[in-house]
Amino acid sequence: MTIRFSIDRWAAWAPGLPDREAWLAWLAEPRALEGDGAPPLAEMAPMMRRRVERLGRIALQAAYWGLDGRESDGAPAGDCPLVFASRYGDIARSVELLRQLAAGEALSPTAFSLSVHNAIGALFSIARSDTAAYTAVAAGAETAEAAFTEALGLLADGAPAVLVVCYDEPLPPLYRSFAEHADFPRAWACRLVRAEHGGFSLATAPGDGTAARGDWPADLAALRFLLSGDERYVHRAGVRQWHWVRHA
């Protein structure tokens, strides 16, 4: 069964793109982005906020805004499951831990606990005393699609809405040669609800073994489609093709 969904609110943050208006203008006419700042994340208590590195602050800011912050409209979020999705996660922290391990240095248990993919979602849950379900997803170039697939499963299981949060930042210098695109730190969030008419659908078909090599990181290509008026977007990812469709 194909579940159609619509997006009843969205939010995003990146250096130089602090609000929705800036994002829409950039998606229409993309340009190189500079800067490595972080959002204020004023919604989180200072003691906890100090534990969060840049990537976490960016992801959590999008999550707060996507549920009930200044960048959204509509009713309070209520019991809304969340899907946090990142291709690489907090890889800079992981690389530093590996360096310390190779050098025979003592590792920080706190640093390790915050390096895993589900740490950002856990901090969000703790900070909000939020007992809603949350999931952490990483699926390479198909991370955005995997996150939406997870969210659609939750909608099919009866959740009234699901928040998807996609976030990533440039690879550390040690791995920069593996980067497929010019990159920048960013996070975006979409709150999904079921759509009886219109809306979007997401489906797969067999691929031809090739991967898309566009100008956009895969998650941003998905966001661009969702916020555009385009009828269809196809993401080729090796053995699969992902078909995003906007229905009239």
C-alpha cells in the first residue's frame, strides 16, 4: 500500500540561511555558502546546550522549529515521533576519538556517548522531557529516502504526524577526498501527515547500478523537490531508483 503524505510545516538552518525565506531564495538560485557558525538554540537549557557540538546544535534547532518553534505555524506538536537522519553523523567527533585511540590516549566516555548516531535525538528527548518515539537513520546516499520510509511506516501505524530531521556537515579533512559534492553544515526538518488527496508519494524501482552525480547532496535534492512545484524527482542510487511524486 502506498501512503501519501503532505508536509504541514518545515524548518531549516545553515550558515547564511537562518530562516525559511532565505532557504527558498537559495534553493531557487543556489550559491556558494561560507561560514561555520551555529544557531542560538535558545530553546535548550544552557547546561545541556554546552554539551552539544555544532552539528548537534544545527540539527536540534531545525527539530525545535519543525515541531513548535518560531519557524513554524499551526497547532502544538503533541505526541509526535521523530526520525533523525544523517549520512555521516557527528563524524568529526568520531575521527577525534579514533585519533586518541591510535595515540594511546584516554577516551572520554561522554565524547563517545555523544558520537553515536542516536545521541542528538536522545538529547532532544531529554531536554524536552519528550516521551515520543525517536529513531536514528543512516543509509548513505539514500539517507533522506530511508528517513521518509521510516516516517511513512509510523504514519501507517497510526501516528498522526512524524517529524523528519535531516542533517549533515562537511567531512573532516582526513576524509574530504571521499566527498561527492561541495558541502556545508545544514539541517532541515519536515513534519509529515497523511494526505487523503494530493500530497506526495515515495516509491522504489530497480536501478541500473549507477548512482546520481548531480550538483546537490542527496538530502538537499529531496528538500528542493518537496519545496518546489515539480511533479517528479528520481534519485538513482545503485540498485534502486527512488521516485518522489507530487500528486495534484
